[in-house]
Amino acid sequence: MNRFAVAAAVCVTAVVTACSGASNSGGDTTCADFLAMGNDDKDATVARMLKERNGSNSSAGDVVAKRSALEGFCLPTDKQGTKIGDLA
């Protein structure tokens, strides 16, 4: 019984940890948060932002192109608090 309780606790911790990754707020994501993300999280955020705007899923090429553009737009220090949706 004790081993079962330990195993259950480990599983719950793993699930909670996996769910606490980067926030995906779409176009409401700030440049600072966006630049701190890995490419997969950036792509997911851009895809969500584009879906919010267009009402449909964008192609992978469109997402990557927009991610690259936003990375450049977000680099200046005065843009760190700006939402990526305001730049795109």
C-alpha cells in the first residue's frame, strides 16, 4: 500500500509539472514572455494568435514566418511589454 501511495504521488507531480509549461496567451503574450519561450512554444502561441484573428488554423509555413518576424519586432528593449498581437 505504501508503494502505491508513493507511485501515485510521483505520477501526480509529473502531470502537474508538465502542465506548468509556458503560457500560451496568443496575441496577448508580451514580447518578453515570447522571447523567453522555446521555438515550439512560440509556434503554438503564434498559431493561437493567428487562429484568434482568422478563425481558422494557419499553415506551418505561415506560423514559422510570423514567428520569425515577431522575434525581430520584439528585440528592442522598449518593446518588451508590448503584446505580440499589437505588432503582428
